[in-house]
Amino acid sequence: MVYDFVVIGAGIAGSSIAYFLKDKKVLVVDKAGICNKASNAAGAFLYPKVGFNTKYTKFVNEALLYSFEFYKKLGINTHKDGVLILPRDEKDIEKFKEYEKTFILDYQNKDDGFFFKDGGFVDSEEVCYKLLENIEFKQIEISKIEKKEYFILNGKIQTKNIILATAWENVIEIPYIKIRPVWGQRIEIKTQIKPEYNYHKNCSISKNINGIVKIGATHERRWSDKLPDEENNKILLQKANEIINIDGNIYSMKAGMRAGSIDYFPIIGKIIDSDKTLEKYPETKKGRIPKEVFYKEGIYIINGGGGRGFSNYVYVAKKLSEYILNDQKIEDFLDSKRLFIKWARKLDKKS
């Protein structure tokens, strides 16, 4: 059997693009299983971006609104009870006054912060499993990729196309794409405390669902994964208690490496053949835009969603699928090509 697409990675990124390509012959593979690692550890909070109305803020909030509608149609409970976003310190209070002038989403002033009705969260495992319903999955590690008439993975899986959704780990070396891994931890507290809505300050706190409150945050940039630990549990609880008094016992704790791009936008599109492009257009290193870009045909990427994966990825996966299936253009700020141009310019400075 020859697949149309093999998606490498079964977190929220891989699950999302597989869903939008489900009418094709799709296989999803992951060495750790479905929704493991970072996606499993995610609080999967769906919160607006508070900030000036920049291109990134607009993107995040457009993706958020799309995701709420998408999950609703998919039958996923988004617990859309709103979120109170609070300033972290005195400097933030002053920034919030400036941000407020450019808000587009509906909000209310509350407790020195902003309450948005468009705030909620999903269950990360439920989402990934629902997205991959009726899509073939194999728990295997891809250790070898060859290109003949088709791509051959591990010497036996044949596919016309590969989609890389591998987060911070590399299966294929792509010199111009650097992913920043940020380690984060999520704990769940068994408690009688019932927050009126969701909160975000230095961490995120969910409403109480069936006696459980989720608390999550990113902690540190690092290049090696690690298990959740008691020290970071204390940090999370301390941050949570700066928002509301949390009283209860830790029910579960999970951790993982979130994968972010250097400019925070997700990365989607084809993979560029950097050697071939620079060989024909060496002036690219001088900052000139090449007349054409050569691609590694049949290899695509969806990555770099950072800490907003569950609100970003279904939105950009739809765009990537439309690009693959209908040749619809990807916006420049999402296209992986943007990183190639920046990377090529730096090569000249190093030489």
C-alpha cells in the first residue's frame, strides 16, 4: 500500500493536519503514542492574546475564535465560561492601559484585568483522539527515510508525501528552521474550590470540572526533556495562589517540551532545499530575495505552535491542507519560507 500522506507526530499539530487530510490515504505515526509528551502535558487553555493589535495578536485571536467554533462542531466541550486575564506586576498594569485602546475582542474591566467571554479549555487527549478517529495510526519511531519512486520509511512504509509534526525533535535536519523548546508543567488539583471562571496571570487556572482544577505554565527554555517534579509543583501552586486561594491535593502532574518558533508564529508549508537554492542564488546571503525557491518535493511541516497549540494548530492545519490540496497561498508570516530568508542572511555575516 502507498499512502498519500504519512504524518510524523501525533500531538495536536499532527492530529490536526491529519484530520483535514482525512479524505486521503493518511497514516499517522508517533514513537510515544497519540497525544503524548507536550500535547499530553498541555493545559489546552483557549485564551485571547492581550497586547497591542499587532499581526501576531490578530493571528492568535483569529485562531482562537476559529478553534472555538471548530471544537464545537467536533463535539468537544470547550468550557467556554470566559477568562480573567490579570497583569503580572505594576509595569503590566500600565501596559494594560495602552493595550485596551486597541482591543477588538469583547471584554470587561475586572479586578485590574480584562475579562473575555472567549475563554475556555479543552481536554487534550479527547481532542487528539477525536481528530484521529477513523485515521490509521501506528506507534513506531521513524529512523530511516529514503526517496525512490516514493518515500520509504523504515524500509517498508511507502508514501507520496511526508508531513513533519515532530515538535522540538528532528527526523529530518532542516538547517533554516530552529525550534525553541520550552519546558512546561501541568498539575491537576482535587479541590472543593470552584473558580467562577478561568484565570491567567503567571499561570493558567481552569474552572472546576468534576472536582478537578487544572493549573499550568511554561517554566524554562531547555534542550532536554524531564519528568514533572515537586519543585515545579510548588512553583505552580505559588503562582496560582497569587490569583485565588487553592486548597486541595495534587491529583496528577504532567510535563513536556513545547515547541516554539523564533518569531512565535507557527511554521507551515513545504521544506526548502536550501543547498540548491543558495547554489543558484548566492546573493540571497546578501539579503536579496531569490527569484525562485527550490523545495524538497513532498515534504511539509507544521510546527512552532508554542504554548498556544490547541488554539493555533487546527487553524493553521486548515490553511496547510488548503495549500496542499488546492494550492491556496499561505500567508507570509506563517510560511516556512520566511525563516529561510532570515537564515540565509545570517550565513553571510558568519562567513
